[in-house]
Amino acid sequence: MNLTSLTSFFRKKQKSLSVPDTMLIKKLKGLSTQSDLLIYKDINIYHHTSSYRIGLMLLDPKRGIYLFETKEWTYDELKSSNIQKAQNQDANDNTLAFENTQSIIRQKFNEIIHNDGVPIFNYLLMENLNADEYEHLNDSFKELLPQEKVIFSDSLQTDIFKKLQSASPQDPTLTSIDIILGTLLVQYAMLDDDANVYMSTKEQQNFINSPLPTCSSLRGIYASGKSTLLLLKSILTLLEKDAQHILIIKPTTFACDTLKKKLLDIVEHAIIEIDLTAIEIITPTELINRHRAKVAKGPINHIEIDAKLMKKSFNAADIIMCDDANTLPAEFISYLKHIQLKNRLLLVNEDSSSPLQLSKSFRGENKEVRFYKTTPQAKAMRIISRLLQSNATDIVVVSNSISGEKLKDDLVSYIKQTPQKLDSSLHLLNQDFGNIVLCSYADINSIKANHIILMDLCFNSENSIEYAFNLARLSVDVLYEEDCQEITDLRNRYEQSSKE
């Protein structure tokens, strides 16, 4: 075996195939389960229009990033080799000629968080070379591959851990895990309303990575990140060139605009270049009207499925993802299944079981919940007045249209506050939100609220009530004059969750 330059050998184009779970990789995985090390295997770093694959990476939150490359060299292959150190070999003790990978990582950090990020350490996994055999190799080999940077086939798990720890002392000022991973693995980066970055959970990543069958369902509790995951799934699908056109269905124009804004925020953070026109976010009526135009029918402004549409095929998109499917009419869900019979369809929170589950909520469970059997209008006035006196923000009152109009007049007359009425049929730019917002149960999708006041529950669907109830971050006040099944069910669910 003639190795004239180990550096050039390292720079050999990496295969896109997955790295197998060898004994050493299994030991590294074992370390990650017994410590605070995070392991990522066969991952892609996306940057602008390019994709860079990393076979194995460990993150030590207190030290930095460890990169590994597996080599199957045996002692017999190496013992007679005369390795000449390349003149341009980087003399950095932390570098084994992984220059290209390090350069991409550094570039990603600098373009997103405007600094070099975290230290990066490189190691070689020698699956077929033990420590004793290494001692008998040519000194030039040892010079290029110092022992502290090589993990041998007979290395114990404890020895590997010590070797990794010896790379650098702990640094308490190191950037947070969310920022490190959210910068590198943008396909898993969740952004909140304030553009803060959080790394998605394992179950969220499982959804992002899972292939979508012809028809599937995703179920998740409220505030489990479902809508953001649809965007990340769409972006990754385009990056992997697995589809050319994706539709995301949201119930209202306002909800569509809110999600479009989130899409732009995610792409801007990620520094990736995709065809944004390939991801469309539209309402059910927009989709229906596209189909109606194909069969020479005029537009409508409500969800209505003409019998002719159920008899005609319609190539709407490669993938359709319908968010909050449980809040939409059953006839529309049947229509989606019809037009996507040969393409992929994802229904979020459809009323059926699903192997894809999101069980964690990212909205605090400590919100105050109060039930009042009272005169709703008068009580709502007192609650709003109290909240305003405490400098509360983002107060939303959900009711039917008659109650909303009356409450609006009362607030203007007595509290001197002019509440804004949400019309979800209007675009986001045409909304004028103040500190108090009035809306109907049909308009609440994607609205943000710290404090929710619910009225007229007995005239609305269980799904709408549950959705509105779970919008609140800090408090929910339920106001009603007469008991009804909806009130009883909501109270029972809340009281049961409190006991648990």
C-alpha cells in the first residue's frame, strides 16, 4: 500500500452511503446515552444551494464538536507504508485534515451567528487497528496521526471518553446547544415568534425524517409545533429534491399569511436557497376554486364540494399537507383524499389514529383557568379592566358575532379602549391589532394570545372550543350563563389534567 499523502487520502470524496454501526460507533452511541454528549449519524448540513454530509458527529455542550471518520486500514496494509507528511499539512493540533468539513461549519456559524461558533475536534476510528499495532507503525504515520486523535479497535468506552475530554477543558461560556445545533442542522431548527432558535425534539425529528406515504396523518397536542414542522418537512423535501410542488392548507387567509411569514423567517435563518414558489400556503376555498376553474365553474367563497369535483382528477400538487384537519368539514377531507389518491397527503389532527405522534407541548401548563357562571358581558368587562390595570398584553375575547359587537360598544363606552375585531378572511397586513382583540371561533386559527376570555361556548363545536382554550399562554376565563355539555366536558378535562 503506497500512501504518498495521507492528507489527500482524507480529502477523497466522501460516499453518500450511511456509515454502518461498527463496534466503535456503538461504543460512541453508548457514551451518548450515559453522558450529556449528543450524537448525530449520517446528517446533512445545508448551506445556500449545497448539501454536505457528515458521517458521525458528537456534540459536547461543554467543549465543542467532535467529528469522526472511519477507516478500515489494517496493520498489514500500514506497516510497510512510508507516509510523507504533506508540506501544506495544517499544523493545528485539532486538525487531521478535515479542513473542508471544518470550513463549511465555520462558514455556517459566521453567516448565521457572526462568529466561529464552537471548537471542532477531529478523530479517526480505526476499526481494524489496535493500540499495540499502532506502536509498531512508522514514526511518520504517528506524526500525522497522533495517538490522542485515534480511537483504536480495542479502545474501551471509558478510554474513549477520557480521550474526548482531554481535547479541551470545559468552557462554561460555550454557545447554547439550541444555537449550535440550530445553526448547523437548520432542517431541525424551530423558530418561535421572537425568532429565537430551538432544536426540535426527537419525535419532531422523526416526523421530519420519515417518508410520507400516499395518505398519512400526524397527531399532536396543542402547541406541539405542528405548523412549524410542516414548513421544515416541506423545506427538507425540496432540498432532497423529493417533490417539486407542495401545498399547505390552513383554514383562513390570516392563518395562511401567518405561516407564510414563519416560512420566510425560517429560510432567512437557515441561509438556504430554495424555490419559495414551490411551497404554497392556501385556504381550502382557494384549492377548491382552482379545481372549479379546471371544470369551468365559477369561484365560491365557502367550502362546498361540487359532485363534479369528486368525479374529476386534479393534479393539485406532489404533496398536500392539511393543517388542523379536524376543524374542517368532513366533505373537504374526503375531497383531499380523492384528488391526492395517487400523490401524497398528510392530514394533521384528523379524527383517526396515527403512528406519527407529537406528545410534548411547548406552551406552559401553568396558565390560570377560571370558570364563571355569570352574566358574560359584565364579567368580561371586569376581567379586561383588571388585566389592563396590571399592564397585561395580548388579550383575546372569543365569542359569537352578536356578543362581540355588544362587548366592543361597551368597552369603548366604559373603559375607553377600542378593541380590534379580527377578520380572518383578510390578509395579515390588513389587520390592525391592539391590546384587545375580539374574534369568533371561526377566526381563531393561528392567533397569538396571553389571555383568553371565552364566551358563547354552548353554540360552538368541541374542536373549536378546545383550540381556543389552548391558545392562551397565561390565563383562560370561561364565562357562561347556563350549564351545557360543552362546559361540563371542558371543565372535566381541565380538572382531570390538574389532578394528573
